[in-house]
Amino acid sequence: MRAHRASVVEDWFHLLRARIARRRGHREHIVPLTGYGTTESVRILCRVLLLKSRPTITGAPRKVRGWRSFLGAPVAGAIVTLEANGHTLTLTADRGGVVDTVVSLSLSPGWHSFALTSDDSLQVKVKVFIVATATTTGIICDVDDTVMVTALPRPLLAAWNSFVRDENARRPVPGMAVLLERLTKAYPDAPVIYLSTGAWSVAPTLGRFLSRHLYPLGAFLLTDWGPTHDRWFRSGREHKRTNLRRLAHELPGVKWILIGDDGQHDEALYGEFVVAYPEHVQAVAIRELLTPEALLAGGRRHLDRTHNPSTIPWISAPNGAGLAAGFSQLGLL
């Protein structure tokens, strides 16, 4: 398929940025992203950028403005070497410098750490969570306005939060860290997936935020902002829809607890998933935005579930404590 003109321009711009960065002495750096997999295969995630200094994944500096997350020039087609369990594999980044590849490996359930290197980078470690064959419960959680207050749908406000605001000033949604901690304790073998329409560029910022506020470690499934091969701007809804279906196929024995909010399209997307894959859903939890948050976010978008009757339980509350109470009533906590 012929590439969209906007994507051609974007590729040219990134190539120009990469040339300038290399002339300035910037080196390739691999940003490792937590992955997941089964005992037979694993999804490896990372991003290769040209940076002046090594990116900080944890332990945030004193002041980190959002725009700094977008400084690195992505290395399109970067070659990354993966060393895992005595195997050496070669992975290739996409046009945005992102490696998102499934590799065949025989692994035991639990956490593993693998080494990643490229031609010009220091070695980094990437963590992956291997889901046991007997695991029956998993957790998928939205980020914006579900675990972190962002008021994302308003473009100008989203830009302010993403580019200008100090990352340490971002507020967690009350009670959500405790809720997710309780869920992971109740289901210690459950994979945790943070599914967001946020850009890959903010992955280190998001990792520091979750660590600072004691959210459980999990895989990030983010996306690239900007044009694709067939449209001006990537569809966030399609990104979430595609990954939900992918998780259902990759982990067929897992029933997911889906957590989102009513400020974007989570209810509609989760409703679609419940109808299409009811055997893969254990419960749906929707965080209700407070009135000021809903105004900033452009209102609420409630799903009329009377047209999609289902035996899958749905609960809603304005904070993590309320959702935890709902889970307790359902016998899930």
C-alpha cells in the first residue's frame, strides 16, 4: 500500500533529526519497556533513540518537564540484539524506533530479565512477565484519568499536561494504586497490562509515575502519535481495540478484569470486547470522573448497556476505594 504523504514527510523529518543528532555526538540509547509472554513465546518491547545522555527510567530528577520526553530522535530500522537464556536474536525497530516483536523462547512462569544492545548503545535490561499456563485471571488498566489525572480529551489541556507540566506535579487517581495492589495480591499470577493511547515517548515518564505512586509493575502498550501509512493521525481507539483482541488470542486461557474511565471511549471499547469475547472477560470496572474532571475532559460518554445484555459484571465508582468495594461485593477481592 502506498504510504500516506504525511507519513513520508514525518519519516523525512525524523531522518533529518537523526542526522543532526549524530553530528552533535548523540548516541543510540535503548529504552527498555516491560513485556509479557507465555512459556513458549514472549513479546519484547523497547525503543531506540538518539540522545545526549542515557534516559532515566526510575528515580525522577528534581524537575522534568513533559517536553523533554520528546527530545530523542527515533532510530528507524535500528538493529537490536537480544540475549535471552543462552540465545542471541536480532530484532529490528519500526519507523518510529520501536521494537515490538514476538520471539519463540522456552521460559518458566514469572519475571525474567534479558539483555538488549544495539551497535552504538550501552547494554540495558528489559523485564518480561511470563504467564503460567494455568493462569486464569489478568488485569488490563487504562492510564489517563484512570490511574493518573490528565483530562486527556481536551487537546490544549492534554498538550499542557504532556509537554509543559512538571511530571512530579501529576496527580494519581485516589485509591487506584491500592486497588491494583489488592488485585495483584488476590491474583499473584495475573499479568498486569497498562493499555493507553499515550505516546511511546512518555513511557519513561509513565514508568517513574507508577513507581513513585506504588502501582504494580506491568507491561505498557502505548502507541505512536502522528500519521500512519494510511491516515493523518493514528487512531487511539483502534490501538486499544487491536491490543484487546490480540491479548485474547495470545492468552486464550485468561479472563481479564478491565479497568477504565468514563471520560474517553473505554466503556464502548470494553462493551465491544465483552460482546465479541465474553469468555475472556471476568469483570469491567469504570472509574467515574468527578464533575470538574468531566468538564475538563469534554464530558462523559456513558455506554447504554441495555442494548448489549451480558452476564459479565460491571461496576463503577469515582475512585479506587469505591471500585474495590464493588469487587468485594462480587467476591473478586
